[in-house]
Amino acid sequence: MNADDFTATITVDATAAEAFDAVNDVRGWWSETIEGTSGAVGDSYRFEVPDVHRCTMTTTESIPGVRLVWHVSDSYLSFIADTTEWDDTDVVFDIAEHDGKTEIRFTHVGLRPADECYAVCSNAWGAYVTESLRSLITTGQGDPFRRGTTLEAEASKHGNTDLLGLSS
């Protein structure tokens, strides 16, 4: 990991096991349209917003209640010049209990401020982790990308309307 890698941290009133289970419920906090599974080493799933963004995440490390790592492949980001910018990056969740609460540190290893995607991707990851994942853990209901949602609505939710050139 590099100090410049995008990182977001949340602390929740839940056990490390509950947090780990919620992170693996990717349909509950990231996207309802995900196909595949996460959790065990070798599991993989595909995230896709048609014609805008897709990637395949493969679980490369899974220590229940402690750590989960997804390796990114087959990425496509239509809104930047290097459409495969996420390829060979890793998404890491480090989970630890402290003083009766659980900290989840999310790091997208390889997503750095110099990257063209950084502004849009860090806004989206930040919202999915600090709002949707947190809500899934604390209330049982996340705010993932929903089937039938428009790109404009999702971009607006994450403050990316202007960054994606969707302003009217």
C-alpha cells in the first residue's frame, strides 16, 4: 500500500464478524446488479453500470472479521482516457475491534490522486463506504446502486454530476 492510495475509514457499533459479513453483502451496499459471490478466496463477482463502468472483483484474501481483499480485473471506465485504469488494483477492507466498536478501513490500492479517475471514483467510494456500508451495518439497509437507476441520479447522489459532464 501507498500513503496516496484512496482510503476511507468508518467506525460502527457492531462486531468485527458483523462488519465482515456486511462488507461481503456487496448487493446490500454497493450495487444490486452484482453477479457472483464474495467472501472466500477465489470467489469473484462483476459490477457493472452498462456502458459506463464495469469490473470483476476476485477475492484473493479472506480472514473473517479481520481482512478482505479483492483484486480488480476486466475494468472499464468510459469517462476517462485510460479506460482500464482499475486493472490490477486491489480493494482492501481491514477490520478491527477497538473499545467495543469496530473500525473498517477501506483502501483502494492503486487509486491515487494523480489518476484520472480519482475525483469521480473517490467520491463514489467515499459515499458507498461512509454512507451506504455504514447504514447497512447500523440499520440493516444500505443505499446501493439500484436496478433501473439512471447514471444521472447515481452521479448526483455522489456529487459527481459536474465531474462526469452531466450538468444541464
